[in-house]
Amino acid sequence: MAEDREMFRDLCERIGEPILKSEIAHTIEEGVEAAKNIGYPVILRPAFTLGGTGGGFADDENELRIIMKNALKLSPVHQVLVEKS
């Protein structure tokens, strides 16, 4: 469950654990919209990758687009959690 970012977020909410604002994205454009909703800086966390491979911090849209492209490619389910940093 911890490898699926959406399931993990939902679990934390159910058990009352505080979590940062986040959204799931499956495309670069969804990632851009998520970051606009959340506010920069954000951290990108690709689903089902070991040790955070492919993730990173973005301070603006240009950085997000670069990291998001790689994160989506490395996630076997093409899913990335965009989270407030």
C-alpha cells in the first residue's frame, strides 16, 4: 500500500495522520495544474519506484515539467504524486 501514492494518502487520511496537500497526476499537464493548485515548491513522487527514483523538487513550472517527464517515464503505472514541499 505504501508504494501506491494515492492509496497511502487515503490511508493516512482515514487514520487521522496529517499529510501535506497533494494531488495525483498522470500527465505533465495534470502535474502543472496540481502544482498551481498546491503552490510551489512541490515535490514529485513517482508511484512504484524504489527509493524515490525519478522524483525531485520543483520550484517553478519549468523545473516541474522536466522532473515530471522523467517521473512519469519511470513509474510503471505512469502516476506521480505532486505534493507541497
